[in-house]
Amino acid sequence: MKLLLVITLFSHTLLAAERPVVPPMGESQVLTGNKPAVEFFKARLNDTSCRSDLAEAEKTEANAKADMDKALAKGEAADTLDALESAWRRDRKELLKLVERCGPCNTVPVKKLQIEGVARREVWYVAEGACQFVGDSRTGEIGFDAAWKSLLKVAGYGRKTGGFEPMLNFVPVDAKTGELRPNVTDIESFPFSATVGLKAGEFLGTTVAYRQFAELTWDEKKNGDRKTDVQVNIKTVTPPSGFKYPEVTDTWLSGRAKRVTMYPVSALQAAWYLNDQGYVRYYMAGEFGATIPFANESGRGSALEALYTLYRRAH
């Protein structure tokens, strides 16, 4: 009888524990202080002092990026390129602080979910955030078209091709054979398979990263022939038998490689959502199987980078 009671209680515990799921399309007010996004971000315009600092930081970061690109085009020495990249990264970090304080994007604290399983404990971390364009609606619509179209380009994802900074690599893969398809440039149909390498953070001068065999899917809503809402979903799927992951590298602009430590991640979920009203949302959840000391800082930082990058493609 006691054994039956224990089993029953344990079963209820398992049923009560819920793994995170990719949110459906639409705005989430949880990410904007339980207020509509337009109202939440419009209030930030009143912080004139911070907004002035933000405008200056945008110029500084843009100039640093331009200096870096010019030096690369001229074939400057490796030490010069690395110094310019370090300066740009510092300026980028300061810019993103202001973007979150009084700019168009906001993230929420990373959530940690522990699920007790029969074989082991699952430890999930969930990072989320949102951005909102506040301005002329026609400008928002034009920007929306540019942004969603960028998500149909392979180059729009990996860092090396101008995609999202935390995504160290993004390589298309044949879902059936596991053959890498590095020459594919367009995502012409869904589901779409790729191997992704993501930077989780840095620890003692070493890049901590993880990789997954992923499947991308596409959801959209239309008003007539025009798209109004788009969401790209990414989730871990089982790779074909014998599949070998390409090396995940983190390199300086000069080509010098950083030391990379791979961290095991059992599952990954992510989603980019945007609509023609200037709203952008990002969600990512990973099952790490253990407590990660830097999860909140790293998770929010990655979410903010992903959000602001997509937002800037539109605005």
C-alpha cells in the first residue's frame, strides 16, 4: 500500500512538471511589464537623458564597426584587427545596456525549470525578450518585410555571414543523409535542417559553446496576400545515423581562433516572432542537465543580441 502511494505521488510529480514549449505567435505582455508593447516602450521616450546617451552610443558603435570593416578591407595586421574588434565589442556592450534601459528592446530574467525524471533531472533555462518600433506605421510595415525576408537567407543566421552574434555557425544539412550543404544560400522550403553552434558565454578566457542538429519551421498569418505575422521556430531533432558535427569555432576578425569548450545540451528550442506593427519577440530554452552559474547574464545577453539584431534589420 505504501509502495503504491509512493508510486502514485511520484507519477503526479512527473505529470505536474512541464517542459517549456515554444510560445505561439503574438505579443506577450509578460515581456513588457504586463502592458501593451507600444505603451511600454513609448514611455521610455520620456527619459530624455538616457535617450541622448543612447543616440551617442549608437553613433560610437557604428563608427567602431566601420573602422573595423575598413581595416579588414585594407588587410591590416592581425593585432590591429583584434584591437579594433575588442573596441567594437566594448562599444556594442555599452550600447545594448542603453537599448535595454531606454531603447526599443527589453528582456526578462532567465527562468530555471527543474524536472525530476526517472533516469535523471532535467534542468531547463528559458530566455525571452521583445522589441517594439514606436513611430510611423508605414515605416514599420516596410521594416517588417525586410526583416522576415532576412530569415529566409542562410546568411541571416550565422555570425560569420552577418547573422546573429551568438550563433557561431549555422550549416544547412540534408535531413536524410546528414550531408552538410555549406553552399546553400536560400531557405526555400520548410522544415529546414541545419547544425547550429551557439555561444553560451565566456569563462576564464574560454568560449563556452554547444551544438545541436536542428529543424527550422515557419508559421505565418496573412491579410489577403500580405504577411502580417511571421515566426521561425527551431528545435532539436535526432540526426541521421553516423552524423558528424562540423567543428564549432570562435575566431577573431583576424582569423585567430579562440579556445572553445563544448558544453553538452540535450535539447534546444528557439523562436523569432515579428509582425507588421513593429513588434519583435525572441524565445530560447535549453536543457543543460545541470545548474549553470552564468545562465542569467549569458541568457539575457544572447536574447538581447538576437532581438536587437533582428530589430535593426527592420528599423
